[in-house]
Amino acid sequence: MTEAESVPMPSPDVPIPSPDDELASRFAAGDEGGMEAVYRRWSPLVLSLARQSLGDGAEAEDVTQTVFLAAWRGRHGYRPGRGPLPAWLVGIARRKIADALSARTRRTDAAAAAARESHGPPEPSYAQEEVLNRVDVTRELRRLPEAQRRVLCLAFYGDLTQTQIAHVTGWPLGTVKSHARRGLLRLGQSLVEEATE
């Protein structure tokens, strides 16, 4: 009998277990060393999925830890006949990533609600008062002489400096300053008189 004849040949009907299959069996049996090996072997895959979905490295690391903790606690639910261990881990990872995204949405919604509550809408009386003040100022501006009204409108509504107003109107800068000062004084007096009536 030759040396080749003495080595038993595997039957084509009997599958040869892969190292991953042996690792999965150790994990399912509760072997802590098997769990460490499973983590070393497939945590990069889970971390990569979490990073792609979450876009945050720290959050992805937290999710990866959660996935392997859930896998260890639920190892009795793993059935090798239903699929390979990495596929089972990816299924857990997808659920944990979805949970993390939901939690992020809840946090964002809560922060937005807190911001709305803290700032809240303006008091109706304040908003109404602002509108009335604008109406009063507009009415009093119409009562000013044309030159004063033009200078103040260019300054307030056009947001122009006095030098720019002088350039636009063609008036000397001193004239623009005089019209602005007189217009503001007159406008202020009219608004004070109206408030005291």
C-alpha cells in the first residue's frame, strides 16, 4: 500500500468545516475566547457599516460595541443552518444603526422644540407695537419738508451714508448733514408730542 493510499480522502458529500464555521460554533457555544475572536474578525465590517450610515466615528464605535454585546447576549438565537455568522451580525448591526438614527432624530426634534419654547413667538402686544411705531414714523416722515424727508429715507431705507447721499442728490455734504439733523429733530418732536397726547 502506497503512502497516498493510506491517507483517507474526504467524501465529496461531507462538507469540510471552514475556520469561520469553527469560530461561529465556539461563539454559539458560549466560548468567551470565541467571542473575542468573532469581535476581532468581524468588528471592522460592522464598524464600516455603522460609519457609512451614521457619518460619525464615535457614534459608529458605540453602535459596534452595542452590536457585539447584543450578539453575545442573543447567541442562543443564532442558527448556523440559517446563514453564516457575519450575515447574522450584519442583521443586528442594521437594527442597531436604525435605532441610533431614530435616537438622533428624537434628540434633534427635542432640541428644536426646546429652542422654540425658549425663544417662543414675540408677545402680540410687542409685535403690534412695532407695527404701530412703523406706521407713526412713516406718517411723520411724510409731514417733513421734501429735502429732509429725502435725506432721511435714503439714510434709513436705502442704508446710505451721508457722503453717499450727497453723491446721489448732488447736494454738498454740509447741506445733507443739515437736512438730516433738522429732519431728525422735527421727526423726534412730532413723535414725542403724539405720545404725550
